[in-house]
Amino acid sequence: MADMQEVLAAINVAIEKLDSNASGNALRQYEELEQLLQSLNGVPAYEQAAQAYNGLISSLRESISAEQQLKQTLEQAKATFHGGF
């Protein structure tokens, strides 16, 4: 079993990775595509592309929410380790 320092180090690394906000950055980049997709309006594949895009954006928003929940849980675990030892 890992000792307290190893656990805290692992928690800190996980929090740092979550702080990089990869999903949020991806969401911003994909939102830039929305204007490009709008320019395709009327093209036969537009409707399919728009549906796929909307699904992607929805998934990224869910991912951001899950990342925030995970970070909160890790912060709570970190506080518990600091308070309990």
C-alpha cells in the first residue's frame, strides 16, 4: 500500500492535469468550427455534419462537468489526507 506522501503526490499530479483544462480548450477550438459549418449550410452533408458537431460539443460539455467533479473529489481527498495525518 502506498504511503501518505505517495498518495498526496498522486493526487497533486491528477489535480494539475485536470487544471490543464483539456476539455475546455478542445471545446473552445471546436466552437471556432461552428462558423465554418454555418458556411456549409445548404450543402448536402451539412445536416449530418451539424448533428455530429452538436453531439461533439455536448460530449465535451459533459466531459468538462465530469472533470470538475473529479477535481472536487480529489481536492476533498487531499484535504482529508492533510487533516487526518
